[in-house]
Amino acid sequence: MVRDTKGIVVGRARLSRRSRTLLGAMALLLAAPLTAQDGSAGVVQSDRGAPADTLTWASSPRVVPPAPSDAELPSRLADSVAAAQALRVAPLFTVRVPTAAPVAPRDGESQEEEVWTDPWGQEKSFGLALLGTLAGNIVPWAFNELVPSRQELKISQISPRSWGRNVRRGWQWDDNAFQVNFFAHPFQGNIYYNAARSNGYNYWQGLGFATFGSFTWECCGETHLMSLNDWVMTSLGGAAVGEAIYRTTSMILDNTARGNERIVREVAAGLLNPTRGFTRLVTGNANRVYENPADRADRDPEDLELMINSGVRWGNSYREARGGEIEDDLPLHGFIEADLFYGTLAGLKRQRPFDFFRMGVQVNFISGRPIGELRVRGNLWHNNISDPAEKVQKFVLTQDFEFNSNPTYERGGTGVSLMYYREHQLGGGNFLAWNVAPSWTLLGGVDALPAKILSEIEGARERYREYDFGIGPGATAGVNWVRKNRQLVSLRYELRYLEVVNGSNGYGFDAHHTTQVFNVRGFVPLPFQNLSLGLDYELFLRNSFYEFADIGTVTQRAPIFHVCASWNPGRGNWFD
């Protein structure tokens, strides 16, 4: 990523083989009408016999008129002056736009309309989109039906009777594990979403398919009652995760590639996005050589940053309540995480969702919690406050998704934010960007202490849901310092208030949570290319109030430390 002195992203101009071919074709098309008139330039034609789709000279054959008499001179002189004035404004040649003649339909046939295709050349297909959406239900149903450990749950024994019962009973709140509701269900929604997105539909239409697919699963895919939290997280979370995955696979695919390179690209994209891989296979686009999207933002944005960190992390958790203090340890363990920055907020030009997004994923080498974090934040709308040529300053509406799970705390949800974003050039290759954003959590979850207490009571339920569902406002803020395209310091703050709508005991007792996250991350560049030493400190704070079992207020403080090696290749050519 390169920025000029104004802080504006400067893309590298590249003239590809495809671009040169297109320019040559355009030149031939422009030159053909001028050279194809009777095989020579300068051949004089009258307009009468000229075809309607060619460029014709605005002149006629030269005729020598008879000399005027003395009486005709005044009038003829006036006519000559008028003619001369007309010639001064007459164009050198006239352009006649070619128009296709209407084709009369045959008996019993209607005139065929032009087939709409998306930037990748994929025709909009409702049938394939619906098939992919239903497949997103059939596969998990078959898993529950065929796997012995799932058969014991008897949740796959569906019938019209179970469907009618689910609809009559209406929406419920389920007690599935946190990882299921806030990670697995958004990935299931990603299947529904990409079934539509891969078949010519846009973001908003894909969200509709995800909502429909989730509803059909809740009412008809299993014998469990319909879960409201699953419907929300599968639909909204599925759209956020699904669009990020769709854009990522777009960077991998290349319609112009051939041979082994083409096979590797198609297989890699298909593994990451199965519904898109299936669509390209059945439509023949997987092996057809044709042009990539004309707009680079639909495939490979000008600005693309990747950061991969790997190291160790550890920490502690201290909870205080009326009954005393509870300490939980986060043992020392290895981790690897990747952050993808697709596009930039400064470089947004179109009003299309997720032309900019950030996706981060963390894998922990610790028992029981392999996926520690998944974050997605993408733009839905933006507006420049000032002239981008002078300074970058804008409002951005974003869709947010978060899943965070570790032994010290669990937090997740989906919502929206209205971000104020600003950039500054500090000189000497130093660049500073900061943002503040009020937010609203449409549905979130945070772990709850009462569930742990109740699970230890003799005779109580075998397992209580270990977290609360809630909604509410929040805010985020961030600062990033970059020097010569290398990140040096990153500061992040998150505030979230959740009013509990359904508590961990299943009865929705009165409770609310206020959580805060402070994060400071610094990088020391190493002499090796693109490598840095990273140090990270995160502090999680909680203040929870319960009107249950005389628990009252619970506070928590959980510091977490990271030491890692960081690889930041920059824009590079790893997808190009």
C-alpha cells in the first residue's frame, strides 16, 4: 500500500496482457469504419447509399455551378454567406449509432431478453441458488441422521407433524454451547448466503436467502423447537462471514488461468467456499477461459494487507462477587492468527457492501477451544465529509460480527456501527489513522457466573447454558500508527452494554452486563524482510448485575499477554 503526501491511496498502474489486448481491439474497432469504405480512405460517398452504422463524410460530389447574372448577384451573395456560416459549424463527419433491428418472434415464442450476469460472468440462477440453500439444510440433517453419536439425540427424525408443532410453539431461546450458537451457526448461514451470492445475487439478496435458509432449518430441519437466537445469528452473522469469504475466494480465482494453476485456484476456492465451487463446476465456469471482472474492486482491490502473527499467550481472570473471589488461569499456550484488510476506508469509491472489510481469525493450541477469535467488520455505506484530495475524513456504516472464546471469558454477537474515520500524514513516512464509532448490538452473548454456580448444585440440571443473550448500545475507538507501510503501534478500545433478554438459567431473570476491552499492540521491525517482533497486552473488564440467587454484582478483571513473530508482506502478489 502506497500513500501520497495527502494520505490518499495511490494504486500502481499495471498494463496487463488482457488490457493490451482490449486496447488493441478498441483501436481496430475505431479504425475499421474509416478504412472500410470501398477499401480506401478519402472515397467520396453520398449519404443516400451509406449504411446506417458507419461513419460518413459530410461532403458531396463536387459540382461546378453556372456563373450568376448581374441581377442574381445580391441574392446569390447572401446565400453564399449563409452557406459559409453553416459550414463553419458543420461537423467533419457524422456519427450514426448502430441500432439493432428488432427480431420478430416466431409463432408461439416470445422475444428473448438479454441474460443478466454478475461481474464474474455468472448468470443469475434462482434454481441453483435455491438448490444450494436447501443443500445447506440437507447436509447437517444427514450428519445428525447418520452419525451414531448424533442419532442418540433423535433430532433428525423430522416429519410434517414435527414441522407443524414447531410452527405452533413459535420462537424459543436454546441452550446450545457458546461455540455452536456464535460460531457454527454463522458458518451455516455462510452456506445459504453464498448459494445466492455465487449465483448472480448481490449482498442484500444473499442476506434474504440466508434468512430464508435459516428459517427453513429452524422449522423443518430438526425436531428442536425454533430458536430465535439461531435465526438471527445464522442470518446476519452468515451474511457478514459469507461476504468476507466470497471476496477472499474472488482474490484466489482467475478466469484467465490455465493448466495446473487453474486447477489449484479452483480447488482452493472450492474448499474455502463450497457452494461457489459447486456453482462454477456445474455451470462450466471452473474450466472456461474468459475475462475477469472489469472493475478491480470485484476481484483484487488496489489496497490489500495481510498480517500473520504466531507466538504464545497467557493470562489470568479474577472474578469478585458477594461469595468471594474466583480465579481462573489462562495457561501458556501457542496461537496463530491472521488479519486481512481488504481495501481501505480512504479508497472507498462505490456504495457496495464490503468493498472494505477486516477479517481476523485466531487459532489456539489449547484443549477444548481451538478457535479463539473470529472478527468481521465491513462497510455498508459511507460518505465523505471533506474533499478526499485534501484530507480523508468520512462517516462509514459498518456491519460487525464477533466471536471470542477463551478460558477467561466468552463474548460474541452481531450488530452495526456508525464510524467516524480520519487520516493524517505526519511526514517522514509516518502515517496515523484513528476512528470512533457508536454501535448497537442486535444480538450478543457473554458468559455468566450463575450458570457455573448452578451446575455445581446437587440435583440441578445436568448443564445450564453458560452465557446470557442480550442487546444494547456500545462504542469502539482505535488508533493505528504506520511507518513506511509497516505497522508500529495499534490501540483499540471496546465498550459494550448488554441488557439481558434471556438469561443463562432459561428464565430470563433481570440482569445486565457492561464489558470493556483495552488492547495495546506494538511491533519492532526486524532486519529480516517483512518480519517484526510483536508484543500485545489486552485487558478485559466486566461489571455484571444479577437479581438471582442473591448474587448481586459480579466484577471481573482479565489481563492477557501475547508475544509473537509477525509477518506482514504488504500488498505483494500473492493472489495476483
